Amino acid sequence: MENENFQKLIQILDKEIRAYTNLMELFSEKREILKKAKPDDLGVLDNKIIALNNVITKLNKSRQELAVEMLGKDANMSEFIEFAEQNALDFVEPLKDRKVKICNIIPQIMLLNQQNVELLKHGIIISNKMLETIIDAFAPQGSYYNGAGKTDTHDMDMWTVNEEV
């Protein structure tokens, strides 16, 4: 029974590793889309990321359920490895290998995600500045008129005496 559970665990971990690898590729693709400022492609890609995140959530739940069945509680990879050292030595190395793979992928995903967040923030700042420029260009120039309804630029005040007619 233990060998069967460990085989299920290995299968779940392999699926998680593939899903995390795919997520990393999607985040890399998202970074390139953000750099090129292609908002239409961004929505499609975000939907793929959300769908993949749902798959990862289901895989995590399956792994947690298997952990409860095997260990009586939710367990991390180190606890699975300790349990394998006591009950199924053949699975110790495969579990260690998968732990290393997961531990290498997760920081890369986090870095890509942080870079994407920074690119999004930068894009928002640029968009806001562009909007301010457009608004300023089309805003009524009421502050440049004097009480008589004439422009009050003071450009000629230095050179001549202006009288309102």
C-alpha cells in the first residue's frame, strides 16, 4: 500500500513540476508582452495563467489529501522524504530529485512575477502621464483670461504700456 501511495505522490509531483514549468513560460511570455505594450495579447495570456493556476491548486489539493492518507496530516516535501526513509527507501531519491526541481522553479516564477508587477506599475505611470498631457492639452484655458475676457499673458508688459479698450 505504501509503494502505491508513493507512486501516486510521484505522479502528482511530476504533474506539479510540469505545471510550474508551464507557468514559468507563461510569465516569461507575459514579460515580453508587457515590454512590447500589447494589451490585447495580455488578456488572453492572463486567462491561460488563471487556468493553469486552477490546475496547480487541484494538484496541491490532491497532494494534501494523499499526505493526510499517508501521514495523517498535510506534509511538506521534507516530511515525505523522512517518511520514505522509514517506510520505502526506493522512493527517497526520486522524492529528493523532485524537491530540488520544485525548489529551483519556484524562485524563478516569483522573480518573473515580480518583474511583471514592476512592468505593470511602470506602464500605469506612463499611461497616467500621457492622460495628464492629453487632458492639459484639451482643457479650457480659463486661467489665462483677465476680467475683461481678454488674454492676459503679460508678454508685452515688459516692452509697452497696454491699455484695455
